Amino acid sequence: MFTRKLVLGVSAFSALSLLITGCSSGSDTGDTGDKTVTIWTSMDQPIIDGLEAALAPRAKAEGITVKWSKVDNISQLIVQKVQANDPPDIAFMPQPGIIKDLAAKGKVTALDGILDLPTLRNSMTAGTLDVAQVDGKTYGLMVSMNVKGLVFYPKKAFEAAGYTAPKTLDELDTLTAKIKADGNTPWCLGIESGTATGWPATDWFENLVLKYGGLAQYNAWIAHQVKFDSPLVRQAAAEFEKIAFTDGNVLGGRKAIASNAFGTAGNAMFNSGKPGCYLYQQGSFITGFFPKAIQQSLDAEVGLFGLPPATAGGENAVEGGGDTASIYKNSPAAQKVMKLLAATDLGTTAAGNGSSFLSPHKDFPISGYPLQTTQAVAKVAYGSTGFAFDGSDAMPTAVGSGTFWKEMTAWIAGQQSLDTALKNIDASWPVS
Amino acid sequence: MLSQLFSTVLIVLAGIAAALAVFLVLNKLAEALPGRWEHRVKPYFFVAPAVAAIGVYLIYPTVVTIIDSFRDSNGEGFVGLDNFSKLLATPAFRQTLLNSLLWIAVVPATCIVVGLIVAALADRLSSGAEKAAKTIIFMPMAISAVGAATVWRFMYATQPPGTPQTGLLNGVVTALGHDPIPWLQQTTWHANSLLLMVMLLWGQAGFAMVLLSAAIKGVPTESTEAARMDGAGELRIFWRVIIPQIRGTLITVFVTVLIGVMKIFDVIYVMTDGAFNTNVVGLEFFNQLFTNYNFGYASAIVVMLLVAIVPIMIYQIRQFRAEESA
């Protein structure tokens, strides 16, 4: 009698505490006979659906069931779960810095013995296999990518006026001048984004630093080995200044940039009659912000080119992001799933189902993307000489989500000199 | 959604049950003591949980924060007064302090004035019109500050000239044939901070109005009648008869709004996140802690705020006591 009461009490209590903490204990795959592999990701649902549909039958053939969970705040959660010794088998991280941190602490399984890395290197976009490397070992496999530093334009008006995509940054300046000489406004530019105002300006900077300095200098910059107050960053700033601050270059002028919302800043390209502006630099995701009517006939209305390199045919790395898969709980089943995730044709379903999926494999057939717009993005990515992860995401948050945004905004709004802005950012870099 | 609702209800019920159980157990313990002691100890037993809660959730964090304000950015190693001196040495932080002072100087006083005018004038309306006017002015109080600030962004929103304006003010400005004005970027004379204050006034005036209106209605009609008989004009009655009698309420409203303004965060976080020189202390604290992970700076800012607020609270409590005993 007493024991029954106790058992009841204890189970009621534990049920309650489970409810209160609001978490289930997750799927325990510790049993040797159990062949379930959990994957955590924060990717968009249509991409997950596409990958899940492609992976399930291949895993089944190996006797493995894959359980996908869409997780919000995956970066914080994975750190907590690893500390609590309860990680998922595999997780897709949008920030490779976290994979590197955890790998340095020995919490992530290296993929060197598991995947055929040399072959994979030939198959993948340059640099995408290196985003999560620690001490020469590879800890992450990028499965889905996105590209930044793309210049969108209103296709019909752009082509009717006889404009062509520039091959160098100098040609970009020439194109800007030509559009202006024709009596048009060349650029749409908006960096307003609520509490994150300023990030589109940092994207501009990152891309220009990458184009002028190359990948090695860029990586030194985001590690603060190259300062903000340096010739390279000033060169990038000068080009941005030329594009954004020259009278008549930007719709609404310099004053309008800081209060123009990035999501709608490009919409003036599609004004009925004459475009309000002709060029808009953003990431591949921005098409989702275009007016509905434009989205419905995207291929007819929108063209794009990647920000060109500093010198024609020279180093031309692209900036972007991606979701990178790593093994947090090692098992033969997890390793098998990882191998399946590395296959180029795994992305076929996701690419075809209308999601924003972009395969990091450069041998992925371009025709696999139903939209010409996506094909154009893929061409920019696959033709690059290297891949740079979003720099402000990789910097310490005090800079990357703090002073870099704020000081750029203050500079662009004309409330701060470039000199002060760059020095302030350098000063805010945490001493560790 | 349903399961969340269910667990919320369950947690609330479990919490109440647990609190009841604690008091029942304490009561039983006290009753177990011999007669005289039971009565001596019981009050302490009943007060103890509340005191413990304040100790754990208020006093302990305060002490830790004060200690942390003398530590480095990771909350380790003592650095003396470094956090304070470095913060006060940065021009940006001095501007932040200046902005906070501006809020303190403008908002509570304006709030009282607006509340008082509305309360005094509404008092003279027919009861139906009074209710309607008060309801409208009180309504913003029912909206969360974050929601209200998000909506108010549309007041000041700015698009480049030649594109349709989504902001109300710029809609008017462009309709009159002018170029849109980037309102929140107007730093001359801290105009943008003043625009943010308008939003808070819009939200807080109702609060001042309700309390002041109740106080005005509490003024005995005998005193105003007597003044009228003696030939005093309405304005004179207002200043010489009504105001002295509602002084206590005026001070309470003023101090409450003042403390609220010193801690102001949400309005600015949502509208500008401190850009364009609109930063204030409450927001800077948040950004130091949750963006920069600088525990030292964050704690130092809170300590400065604490030092500024405590005397005001002491004044309010004294005032309150004086009223009670009067």
C-alpha cells in the first residue's frame, strides 16, 4: 500500500516537473539495437520537407529511421544540450563558430574518417567544406547554403536600357555613372531593420573587404588581426562612399538610407512606369520580400549578378551562409546518415519543390532549380573561388551585432565621421 | 497551444497549492510549540516566506550586482572603479546619460500637466462625455509598451522620396508637397528623443488622468463652494483650493512616472534601439549585458541607476507616511 502510494507520488511529481521544465527527455538512442537518428535543424520547413523526403528511403535501405526536428534558437540550445550530455545525433548549425567552439572542447566528431573528404572537396563549392575546421580536421558538412552580395535589377528596364552586368568593381562604378547619366537613379539602398538596423550596411562592407582583400585578408579581418582602422577597410569604405553618398546615386539620397527598411527598399525597382532605382544589393533570400506580383513572375521581372571582383578574372570569393551538419552523438547509424547527407543528389527534391534550397555542391545540376533566378544565384556561388561566412556573424556579438551595426548607421546618417566610426568599432572589440 | 494552456493552469494551481502547503506546515509547526511560544513565533513564521522571497529575488541580486560592478567584463577578477571610470569617459555613454536626464526632465512633468488638464476639464463635461473622453485617453494604458511602440513606428516611418509613404506624419508631409522627413534621425536639439517621449506620454497620460481625476472628485464641494461664495474665479479656485488638496496624489503620480522613466527601455528598444543618439541608461544596460556580454559594464550601469533611484523612493515612502499620519 505504502509503496504504491510512493510510486504514484514520485511518478506524479516527475510528470509535473517534466511539464514545468517544458521539455521532453528527447529520444534516447543509446540502445544498440535502436537505429533511430535524430536531426535538429532550424532551416525553413520546405527545405526540411525536401531533404527529409529524399533521405528517408535511403536511410530505410540501411535500416535507419531518421527523425527530423525543427528547433528554434538552435545555437543556444545545442550548447546547453551538449553541456547536459544530451545532444541530438546530428544537428545543422547556421553558425559554424559554435561548431568550432564545441569541436575544440571535444564534443563534436571529426568527419575525416567518415566522409571521403578529397572527393567531396571536388564536388563542393570552394571553401564550403572548410567552414568548421579545427586543427586541420573537418567537423561540419554544409548541406544547404545561401549567398549574399548579389545585385538584383529590374530585368525588363535594365535590358531595355542596354545595361550589362559588370565584370569588375570599376565597371560597377561605370555602370552606376551610366545609369545616372541616363537620368535615372542607380541604387536602391536601405539598412533599416528594427533593432538590427545597420546589418545590410555591414554586408556591403564585408563583401567589399572580401573583394578587395581576398579570402585570407577577410578572415584575418573578422578575427581582428586586420583592424577596422586599416587601409583595406578604408578602401572598402571609400567604394561604399562612392556608391552610396554621391549625389543622385541612391534613391532618396544619403539621408534616406538609415530609415529605409531593407525588406522593401528594393521594391522601387518595380514601380510601374520607370523604375525608382535599378540596382539593389542583398542576399538570395530578398526575393521573398519583393511584391507578390513580382514573385509570381520572378524570372521575367528580376535579374541578378554577383558583386564583381576587384580585378577581372582575379580572386572572387562570395559571401554567404549555410546550415552545416555535424555529429554530436557518434554511432555507426549517425555516420551512415552523414554519408547520405554528403551525396550531391540528396538535394534534388528540395531544389525542385519551390523552397529556397541551394545545394553547396557545385556539381549539382543547375537545371535542377526550376527558377532561372535560383539558377543565376547558383552560378554565382558555384563559379566563386572561395566561400566566406558572414563576417558580422563570426565576430564577437559586441561588435558583430553591436558597434558594427550602430557605427555604420551613425556614419551613413551623417552623425559620425568614418574615422570615429572605425576607431569606435576597434575600441569595442572585447579583450580576451 | 492547448497543452501549453493546460500546463500553465497546472503550474498556477501547483504553485498556489505549494504556497498553501508551506503555510499549513509552518502553522502546524508553530502550533506544536508550547502555548505562549506559539503566539510569539507565529507572526515571524508567516512573515518569513515573504522576507525570504525578497531576500532571494531582490536583496541577494542587488548585492551580487554591486559586487559585479567592480569586476571585469566576465564577472571575474576585481578591477576597482574601472567600469565606472571607463563608462563615464566614453562620449557615447555621456550622451546616454544626457538623454536619460532629458527624459526625466520632460516626461513626468508633462505627464502631470496633461493628466491634470484632462482631469480638470473632463470633470466639467456631462457624465456621458466625461466617460467617453476618459476611456479614449486611458485606452493606450491597456496596450503593452512594445506593441504600442511597434505601432508608433508607423507614425514616424520614412521611405525615400518618390515612393509611397507608410508613415502617417510623412504621409501628411508629402501630401503637402514636401520631401519626407526622416523623423527619428533628427538629432538637432534631441528632437528625435522628444518624438519618442511623445509616444510614452500618449501611453502614460491616462494613468495620471485617472488618479488625478479621482483626487479632484475627492475634493469636498464645500471648500470650492465657499471659495466661489467669496468671489474667487475658477482658475483661482483650481490653483488655490483644488491643487493644495490633491498635492499628495500629484507627488505620487510624479514619482511613479519618474521611476518608470528612469528605467525606460521598451519604447526606445523597439523604435530606434538607441541609434541616432537616442540611447538611454536602461537600454544601454540591456545591450551591455545581452549583446556585449559585458557583465562589469552592465552591473556598473545598474548600480548608477540604483544610486539615482533610491533617494527618490525614500522620498516617496516618507511622503506616503506623512500622508498616512496626517
